[in-house]
Amino acid sequence: MQVTVVIPVWNGESVIEACLTAVFSQTHSPLHEVICVDNGSHDQSKQLIEAQFPQVTLLPQPVNLGFAGGVNVGLRQATGNLLVLLNQDCLVQPGWLEALCQAVEKDAKLGIVGGRILNADQTVNHAGAFLERPLAYGHHITTQDHPVEYVTGALFGITRRAWEAVGEFDEGFFPAYYEETDYCFRAKQLGFEIGYVPEATAVHLFNNQSWQSDPIAHCANQHAMRYRFVAKQYSQAELTQFFPAETKAISEEIYYEQAIGRFLGVRQLLHTLNTTLAARTAHLNSSRSPEEVQQLTANFSQLRQHALQTATQKEWQETLQMLQSYQQQEHDLLARIYFIEPGTGSDEPRWKRLWRLLVLRPLSFLIGRDYYLLSQLNTIHVARFDQMSKLQRLIERRLLLLEAVTRYEHH
């Protein structure tokens, strides 16, 4: 069996040397060729590969095509009969490729095989994966209760027969997430099985930390791709369960970045719904009726509105209500301290004013009533200032939301 390893590269200067060194040192007879697709890197990844690994076929791209687009470029050039995708920050371990080959040679029904992925500290990160329904959350460590439904694209083998039958990865899952899930589901629809091979092991360094610089965009992309998967892959019965469950999940969301991410994600899905449904027709040979499309659009539109309200209005309204409550409490305490409603002094009779200032106020001070009420007033002042600070943060968040929408749509 001849194997082609395809590695999509994007700003991988810090890890690609170790990755390729491991591939060539830990792999023997099955390895036929290694293809690196440089996705428009801004660092020295391409130059490093050219200088240190002349045996690698390097396919530089002018722009970042995303994971799916990058591997499609490499797979079109591949000549092996087992095609293995590998992340640039994965260090394969001894016997990894031989194990994948043995698995597909032993079971002709296997179309896709994946391996065991370890974290840098040797703990297990991935042992196959399954989809939690109805929300379509992916879980990357399976148990006996959850059989393997798909395997991670970090180490992803496709037989030539499966590649020719299933076709290319869906580049609408851009720049990443859910593309390997979608591909495995498409393969299963055509009768291929998904295999997990624990003897095929790699250590994943997880060098891409771009999500830390823009967590909102990261969350938005995750949710957008999840919504795309749902719109593309789910049956009508599954959609009936998904929308109430997603509405509930949005209502219970406690993280601001995730709440905004859900809003931006569903917004993107609505912008690309036609192309998503076209991909469903092309890849699954299944079209939705006009009535189903109309209902799908309406349901996702409701999710968008609900997500926006959850992210911006709920806390805003609660804060305004608290400020109004504290304002009323301040008013009541001032009336009790000075024995008069604030703002009504100009209409007060003179005899009443003298009685209040010369009798009631001194008496209130002597018995300690003033001290008690003023301490309450001070507590209310502090709480009100806290709420005003919170209101300022919410205003900043709304400005951040506007900036995030603009930046995300530009991207």
C-alpha cells in the first residue's frame, strides 16, 4: 500500500520542522509522498520546507483557503491509495502509519480511519468522536456508550476508493470546524465505515492560539460552522428537536463571548443559507422543499433575534431596573432623614420648616436615627455606583458588538 500524507500549513514555522521530521523518522515502507499545502503563510514556513525538506512536494497558495480548501488542493495532487491528512502541529509516533494501513487492509468496509491524539502532557485528547444531539456538539473522547461517529482531521486517513466516491471536502466550512464531521457523515451515507485505530498515535501541540487574540471571532466561527452542519446534514425530524434545544441553550448562556458568537454565527448562516443548501443537494443528493427552506429561514431568524437579546438586552434591562430601584430607595431615605420629600422645600410653610429643622432633625440626631439612615444611604450610594460602572461596561460591550459585527463581516 502506498500512502500520501497531506499537511495543510498556515504560519507553522514554529512546528512544521518537528512535524515533518517525525513523519520521515517514524514512517517507513508505506510512505509514498508528502505534500505540504502552504495556505498563504506570513512567516517563513514555506522557505523552511523548501530548504530543509526537498523531498516534500510544496504547493504554495496565494491566500488562506482554510483547512478544507487546503487539503483539497493537496488531495487533488495525491497519488497514493491511502490519503492521510495531518495537522502541522502533530508529532506522529512510531508505527502510526503502519497501523492505519493494516486497519484498512484488514477491513474493506473502512473508508476513513483516525488515530489516537495525545496532548503534550501525554493525556488523551481524542479517541474517536461522536456528535451530541440535538445541539450537534462534537465530543472528542468516546466511551463504550458512544461509538465513534467521526474522527478528527488532525490525523485523518481516507482510502482512495472513499475519496473517489465521497469527493472533496466542503470548503464552505471555512476556515475550520465541522469539515471532517461533515465528510465522515457523507461517507457513512455511501456505505463506508469510520474506524478508530488507537495504535496510530500522534502528539498534538495545539500551537494555533489565534482564538486568544479574538475570542469573539473564534466563538462566532465555531457556532457558524455548527449551524451550517445542522442546516446541511439534519433531517426535518432532527431540526424539530434542534431549534427548541438551541433556544434554551441561548437563554442559559452565561459567557458574553459565546452569546455574541451565537448571534454572529447564526447571522453568517443566514447569509450563506443558499450555498449551504446547495451543498446539501450536491453532497447528500437531498434537497429541501420551498416550504422547508422557508421554515428553516424563519427558525434561524428567530434564533438570531433571541441570541442578540440574550447578549445585549437582558443584562442591560436588569441593570437599568436596579438603578431605578436604588434611585427610589435613595429618594425614600432622603425623605426620612430630612422629614420632607426631596424637591418640595419651596412650597413648605415656614412654621413647618422651623419645626422640622429645630425639633425633628436635632431629635433624630440625638437618638441615633440619623446615623442609621445615613449608613443605609451610603450603602445605596455604593451599590448605585457599582451599577453605573456596570452600565458603562455594557455600553462598551455594545460598541464592541458593533465592532465585532463589522470586523467579522469584513473578514
